[in-house]
Amino acid sequence: MAACSNSEQTQIQIPLLDNHVQNTEAAYIPLQCYTKTQGMNDKIHNPCFSCHTPGKIPNYLDDSEFQMLYDFRETTRKNPWINAFKDRTNAVAQISDEQMQSYVQTSNYFDQHGNLTLAETLTKALPDEWDFNHDGQWEGYVPDIYFNFDNEGFDRNPNGADTGWRAFAYYPFLGTFWPTNGSSNDVIIRLAPEYQQDKQGQYSREIYKLNLAITEAMIREKNIPIKETDETLYQVDLNKNGRLDKATEIVYNWAPLEQRFMSYVGKAKELFDSKEITMAAGLYPMGTEFVHTVRYVDVDQNGKLTLAKRIKELRYAKKYSWNTYFQLRNAVMAEEKEAVGFPERLRTIKGNAETGVSNNQGWVYQGFIEDRKGSLRPQSYEESLTCVGCHSGVGATTDSSFAFPRKLNADKFQHGWYHWTQKYIQKLPEPQWLDGTYEYSKYLVENHSGNEFRNNDEVQNKFFDKNDQLKQSEIERLHQDISLLLAPSRERAMQLNKAYKVIVDEQSFIYGRDAHVKPLENVWDVVPEEELTGVKEPVIRQPLR
């Protein structure tokens, strides 16, 4: 069932068979970066610290200065995201609540028999207009998650076998990624087959769980609890106590220059010992995959937020090459040097609609997005460019991604390994930085709003008084339950769903895909030359506890 289309809308034709850019070659600069940070009465709003902060090695980028200035080139000062300035009031009014709710609650990932609709199309009936290299085969990612998660977060196919995908719960990233701002999300991880296998090459869930825990320890650079494990079975000192015994945690102890190393187990250990694979703090192993679904926001009649069945975007990432610390540092230095020597030159991003786009740091990104009928189709090259900016050009990432360092700790439900369909964000306590700072509260303090564009009246009215001061009583409640901030009312969810559906009807994603009904006011059309944000000192983000 499709929500109604609007005849007054301009419909865009999306070329998938070439890399022609219709709107902007700088699509990797998101709309959020065009936010006006100086508000009424000279109040300064700083949502920029969410992304722009000193990176933690091996992220050698320190872009915290972007909290204080708009460092746009002459060719990018003009805001290309013209959808931000559209008034969708009339188009939204033409979509009824009943139509929208039915649409949101209808899956576009599964058919009525439980088959993976997009996978069937890609493998059995590949449209000519999707076949970039004209070889009759889809060369990119074919969806293979069944969203059938067990009590350890593992996805299983209809035969009951593990697919290799494992869901994990995490603290949603600041601002844009909160459901109150228009989308719900999830993230699922899969390591390459060698990390799932024993020495004989047979799948072993126990080995796979250990290697995922080791990966988590290496990414988060902290000890990770595990169930009691006999280290003699794997010949690896997991708890780093100098002997093989019973381990109840993966102890992070990695300092190669001091001859302190860690290891994977099973087949991956053999390959690591023979130097066929490598590992390093802050880096995922080769072949790591992520799937990130961006969905509509579903709030039931009782006001309970749930994960919508309908997917706006299915985003996929895979680590296809290994970059050392030296290579990653050189990549940052080379980009900084080019920015000085060729200030008007835009980034060159390789890729296409079929195989995805590269971030030049070892990862490829590919996406599927709704077509006019609501079915998922491949993103064009230009539509995929939007992935690269956030996944290679900010200090807040760890090996180009966000979510795994934000994974819930082992003291949470299912030790943090679960999908939002199993348990959502209700009653989840607020995340804290290492120094105890409450992260979401910090965002409200620094930004004085619930999103970058400062048009979320629900958050404003709930958390700020008439003098624009935070309500301490609500902050105390937020410490205990993040859904008080992240979950929208049913009315707001419905309006934002409709606003996004208008973009789907138009297929105008290349002009912006942020859901709003009224034109955004706190966004630059053209950023003035040498404009400053008004922020005097950057906020330095810390890892989560």
C-alpha cells in the first residue's frame, strides 16, 4: 500500500548507469554543516561538537576548529540542499494518517511470504538500469539478513542456521539520529568467515563470539566481559594474566612497541600467527561488514515508540583493504596539504551505483533507498556521495564508523547483543563520557535545542523553560530514560513521516533527504565569506564509559 502521491511535486529522474552528478559534487558535505549557529539574542548554538572533535588515533583528524568557523571553499559556500527551504505543508496535508500509518507498518524488505524482496530482484530479475557494468550480474551487496534474532543477537535464516550477522544495541548518535528528528535506525555487524571458524574451517558460534568480543575490545580499547572460557581450548591468553586458565573477560592489553600483543582465536589465530591477517587497536579486521537500516518512525496508539517495518534506506559498508597507522596518517596529511595547495578542488570519490563508493580509507559504502512505489532500489553514485563525508572526514569516527564504540556494555540486556525489535530504547539510561558527563544533556546544554536546525518544538518545550533554561527535573529523568528525549509524540512522528514521503514521491534525495514540513530557518542559503560560528572554545568529546 502506498501513501498518495502529490501531483504538484516535481519528480526527478535518477541515473544509475553513469556517475553524472545533477546537483552537487560536494554531496559529502551534509546539510547540518550549513546550520546557523548564532541565534536570537546572540545566543550561540553548538551542535558541531558531535562530529568535529580531535580524533582518537588511528583517526589522525582533528577538525575541532570547525566548531568555531565555517571553512567552506568558494564553490561550496552556496548551500546545495534546496529541499531544506521547501514548504511541504500542502503536500503533507494530502496524506491521511491512516495512509501513512499503513505505509509505515508495511515491510518493503520482505514480501508476503517472508522472502527478501530486494535480494530476489538483484539475483533473479536484475533490471538493466541497475546493471552498471552491463554484465548481467549484480556485483554489489545482496541483502541477506532475515531480522530473525535470537537471545544472543544472532540472525538466523529460515532453516535456523546463523547468517553471520549479529545485532547490537547502542546509544543513538547525537541530533539527527534521534527518532524525535525523523528516523529510527539499527546496526548489524558481520566479521569475515575466518573469524567465525575453528582451525578446521568449520563454523563455530563460540569462536565467533570470542572474536567479536576481541574486536570490541580492540575498537573500544577496554576490557570486555565474556562468559567463563577455557583458554586451553584456544591457546590464547584472553585475560592476559600470563597463563592459560579460565577467562571471564577479554583484557585489552595492546602495545606493540612494548611487545604487548593480543590475538584472535580459531582459524583467525592461525592466519594471524602466519601474518596473513593483522590486527591493531582502533581498527576493524579486514572483511568486516555493517548493515544500517534507516526507517520511518512508528508510534502506536498508546504513544509507544517501536521500530518501523518500512525501511527508508538500507546502508551497507565493508572493509575491503587494510591501512596501517602510517597510511592513515599520511592520508589525512595529504588531504590537508591538498586543501592548502588547491583550495577550490573538491574531493575525488571513486565508485558507482552497483559496487558502492570508496572513502579512501579502506571502506566501501553502498545504499538502497525507496523508489516512487516504496520499493528499495540502488542509490545512484550521487546519492551515495552523502555517505563519504561523515564516514571519512570527521574526528568522531573510529575506523570510519560510529556505532560499535557506542555499543551498550555487558551489564545491559543480552550483554548488549540484541536488535531494537527485541527491546527498544525505553528505560535505557543516558550515556556518560569517561569523566561522568551525561552526553545527551551536554548536547542540550551546548546546542540549546534537540536538533541541529532548532525546529524540534517538542524537545524545546519539554526540556527548556520560557527563559530558555534547562528544566533540571527533566534532565534528572533523562539520566534514567533516554526515550524521554529521543521518542517523538505520535503526531510529530506522523508529520515527519509524511514530509519524508513527499521526498520519496519526488525522488528528490539529491536535493536533501531531511524530513521537515516548514522551511528551515536556521540554515544558511549562502555561507558568508570568513563567517565564524561564535563558539569561542571547542567542546572536546570523550569516549563513552
